[in-house]
Amino acid sequence: MALPARAEVAIVGGGPVGLALAATLARAGVDVCVLEKLAARDPRARASHVHGGVLDGLAATGLSEAELASGKPSYGAKVWFDDTLASEVDTRSLPFRRPYTLALPQPDLEGLLEAHATRAGARLVRDAEVTAVDESGVVTARVGGVEERVSAGFVVGCDGPQSVVREAIGTKLWGWTQQGLALADVDVPSDLEHAHLHCGAYGVAFRIPLQRGERWVTSIDAGQDESHVVALMRDRLPLSAPAEVTFASLFRLHARWATRWRRGRAFLAGDAAHLHSPVGGHGMNTGLLDALDLGWKLVQVLRHGAPDALLDSYERTRRPQARRSVLQAWAATVAFRMQNPLLRFVRRTFAPFTPGFVDRHIAWWSVAQDIGVPGRDRARGGWCRAGGRAADPEVDGGYLLDGARALPTVLSRVAIDVPPWAVRAPLPPTEAVRTAYGDAEALLVRPDGFLAYRGPAEGVPQALSALRGGEA
């Protein structure tokens, strides 16, 4: 397929982040073109799980309830320090709509998102290697060996660590990188419902349930590679069943982020803007949140007359959240990989005295990224605060007001002019909702599932105005 001469939005990179953005835009009637360097989808499942809170936001891309539940759920984690069970977290009791992380391999997710994006009108051009992006929005690419150009109103770089768009913006990925871990996806009988993390003198070894079999990840020494994973895991954990390796890889541990996410018409998202340690599986999930945030804002500017200031809020909101996610993943990696005997002794000694703290944070961190830290938010009248993800963006009994569904435009006692984003009110008197949101009278929920406002209904019009102007 040749490049179109023009597009309202050109997305560089057709991985899960680029395709999620394309599906969001195309469903709103935006003319979008995706340029992907690979001639065919990569069958390797580098990312394997989607957090429950992120699945809620993916409904905006067109994925059905059946598709959003098409993987295998995992309900929290069990953590051992030197063969002692230190934490056992089951997330099924959390007041979230999807209190789990879903084993949905990256190639499968890409297939679902591609189908919805192209069905909605997005154009996906494969074998298109982008070589340059200029300030006017012209993207130059080699398509099947032939140089072509597309002129775009906006360009979004979802093109990974070696991003051409990031180079055009004039920023770098700052941070640090260390020797990594090795993983192997193994076809073994498995009844795991939780991730199992074992930390010892060898570093870390963990098992994660997949749709079929398990993913084994462990520390390696100099001279070892991914071919040693199965032998190392069997040395370190009581594993004996025959294991057929279906995918194996080495990966480095990153904590990197770009200090600038926008320049003029160009934006960054996903691995082009931040690189994570794989511990916790936050890399792809953070990128998907980038796409969902930028997607609805581009729709508002291109289709509903919102000011350009709304696009400025993308970097202002997403960059700090992504940086925090990167640092949390790095801190967890350091805590789990400790090999120094003294540090391991301290970790093992103090772990029994902090079970509530550890359990709350593991539960939040593993299934409900950006929803808010339990304990801190509950003390203020609920789990979820404005600026964080809604615990349940489809609260039963509330009004869902958006342009696509054309439902009632009355919020509690206040008649308002509702733009195409979602509003809930009044809250139903259920214990789960009280636990999640406290005594808030009204919620303003953005299309990506984040709370823009929580409070009295009378404050919603002002909150809408601030949101539209990029102030919230």
C-alpha cells in the first residue's frame, strides 16, 4: 500500500500503542495513517499482560467485552524472600471492575486493535520505514524501497527506543540501563492464578501464568543467555514437569524517559517516550495509557473545536505519570534482585512487619495502574481521586453521557452542555461505589477512564470548562 498524500494524523509505529491510538481516532472519524516498518506482525510476545484498569480504557478503541476478556486473568501475586512467603495478594476483593491482569500476548492484542482500527477507516501501511519528520508535519518514508511522503496535521511517534520522531522533537531518553534478565515462555501444565516471585541469593526468579503455559523469568550470570532459563529455574524452584520453550529472549533493565513529549505538530508515546524494567509489566500498559490520553484530546481538537491548549495538557499529565511508573518498576526490580547478604537479611527481617503496606501496593501496582494508592486515598473518602483512573468507569445506575451514545444531558440537578466525554451521576448507593469514590455526589470521567472531577454536581460545568481548556 502506498502512502496517502495527506492525513490528519500520521502515526509512526504500528505496535499496540500506535494501533490503540489509530483505533481511537478512526472511530471518531479522524483521517489517520499508520506507518509500520515491519512487513508483517511480529509473532513474538514481548509484552504478555494488560492491567485491568487499562482494559477499561481500551473500550474506547472499539474492543468488545468478549475481546477485553479473551485472555487468562491473574489475580495478584505471591512473593517469597529466601524461601519464606513474605506477601500473598489476591486482588479479587478490590472494588475495581476488572481486578486482575489479563494474559493477552502482544501479537494477539495487536491483531484485535488492528482489526478495529482498519475497520473504522485507519490506513495501515506496512514495510514503511520512516526516515525523516519535519516541522511542517511532512513524514518521509521508504515504502517497499521507494521514498514517499505524507503531509499530516499531527505526527505521533510510537516508534520505540530508536524513535525517528523523538529525534525530530530534539530530545533523548534520559536515565540508566543495567544488565537484564532472561525469559522463556514454556508450554507446561499450569494452574497458576497468581504471579509467583521468588527472591534469593541468585537474584529473582518468577513464574507468570499465560493463556497457555507460563512465562519464566530469572536473573542470569555472565556467560549465560536465554537458553539457560529452564535449567536455572529448575535449580532455583521446585519445578520438574517437561517444559517446551516456545519463545525465549534476553532483555535489559531500563529506567529512561524523554524530557519533552511535544514539539509543534509532533508528539511521543509509548517506548519512544519511556522505557521500563519489565518487572510488573508496566511498559506496554503505560504506553497504552499514553495513546488513550492523546487520542481523545486529538479528537476534541480536530472534531469538536477544543483549543490547542488541550493538547499541551497531554505532556503535562502523562509525562509525570510515566516517569513515576518507570521509577516504581525500577524500585521493584532493585528490591527483588537484591543479592547482597546483608540487604537480603534486612529485607527478610522487616517484611513480616509491613504486610498491609506491601499487600496494598502490590495489589494496586499489579492490576490498577494509575487508579491510586489504596489506604492513602481511602483515608480521604475513597480509592479514586481526580487525576487517577476511575475504579469502575461504567458505574451501574449512573448516566453515561457522550456524543457517540447520545444519552441524557442532565447531570443531577445541573443542566449542562455536555461535550463528547463521559459523565456519571448521581452515584448509586452501593457499598462498592462508596468504597471506591467515598461520598462524591458527581463524577466527571474522561473517555480514557480517568477521573477529571469528583465532588458536588454544581462544580461539573466549571470542571468541564477547565478540562476543555487543558487546565485539568
